[in-house]
Amino acid sequence: MKLHLFGLPISPHRRLKEESSSWADAVPAGHEFRATPINSNEKGPFKQAELEELAKGVGEGFTHVVIPASRNWDSIRKRLQFDCRIHVARLRQPLRDLTWDILKGALHTIAAMDEVWLDKFRPRDLRHPLLLPPPVFATYRETAEYWRHCDAYSAEQFPAAERLLADVDQHHRRQDGQGSRSWVDARNRRYRFDPARHSRSRADRDNHKSFRFCYEIPAGFHYDMSEDGGRTFKIDIDGRSQTVTHCNVTPWGFVRQG
């Protein structure tokens, strides 16, 4: 696990780094740790350059992010939700009074929780249901918003999320007539694993790594989506409604004509 403490204002960052002897024992043995301050002493919203820095860290594998104060969650959600784990640390002190012992305890608690989460929920291969695209894949009432429920930040929520994943498999994974099973959504659109990997994004071409639920997505990975009965269907591609028989869809919901 690579854990990134992001967004401490510069003054407490310097003080806590010194108190901790350069972040010694910030996380349990076997994990990596990085701390990136912001160039401010204010607890305001992140600037665009700071969000870019946060996303860059995720692309380097630091997919467990700890933000030590409540900031503009909506901007972070739009950019990184479901790619990585994002914890807003609930600290008992204002940042100006924060001690290393309290911060270290919070970091270790988060790391311990995410060790369990990784074991239960992180995809192990490209056929995992959490890689299906939330903006496109239509769920049933029984499986609604399963991505959000599996992005759980309380151990008490884990059992219900595990049961929900089992429901996703029951309702959406079906034989495809080719000797294997693939995913079918509530609109009867089938998502087949496509080994061709020709749907390369700009980030792929720039050799930037991409993650989904802390799982590294191979460059060019996508689903081949078609209507399960072979009929045409309408879907938005580049902002325009188009009628197609099949198309390519990435785990983020980017659609291109196949």
C-alpha cells in the first residue's frame, strides 16, 4: 500500500515532519508513505494545481490518500472518486495544534482499515464488477450504486458491501453463448472483456498509469458493448447521440465507436 498524506498547510507540515523525525513510522511496516504540503496556511479549497499534484500521486501508485482537513470534496470526487481511496482524517485538534502522536494514530488506523478493504474489494483481475463504468452501466434496484457502497470507509459497512457484490454477480453476470460469461446491464446491453486494448487514452499514450478501485488498469483496456439481442441502440459519443450496434467503453465510461 502507498499512502499519501496530502494537503497539510506548510507550517504544521514542517513542524510535524520535524516531530516525527522525517515521518518515521508514519505507516505500518511494509507500506510506503509520502507527505505533500500545500503552500498555504489556510484551510481553504484546493487550487487546480494542487488537484493536479494529487492526481499525479495517484498515477504513481499512491492510491491511498489522507486529507487532514475537510476541503472541497466535490472537486476531488469529480476527479478521483473510485480511482483511489480518499480519507478525510477526523482529527481531534485544529491543524495548528496537531501533534504527531495523534496524526500517526490516525494514519495507522486508516492503513489498517484499508488493508482489510484491499483484501475484500480491490479487483484482482479485469473481470471484476467494480471495473464496470458507473456512468454507462445500468443497474437494477437491487444493485443500485454498488460502486459507492463498495467504496466504504467504515468496517461496519463491509459485510453489506460484500453481499451487494454477490448480488451484482447474481443479477448481471450471464452466459454469452460463447462458452463464457460476461456482464449484462438492466438495459440488456452486454459488456464483454476485450483483449485487444486498442482504446488508448491520452494518458495511456503519455505512459501515465491509471487506477480503478486501487487496481492498475492496463493501457487500452475497454469493454466491447453491444445489445444482447443484436439490435441497434442509441448512446452518446462525444456529446452526440448515435445509433450503433456496438461500441467500446472504458471503466470510466468514455465511449467510442468500435
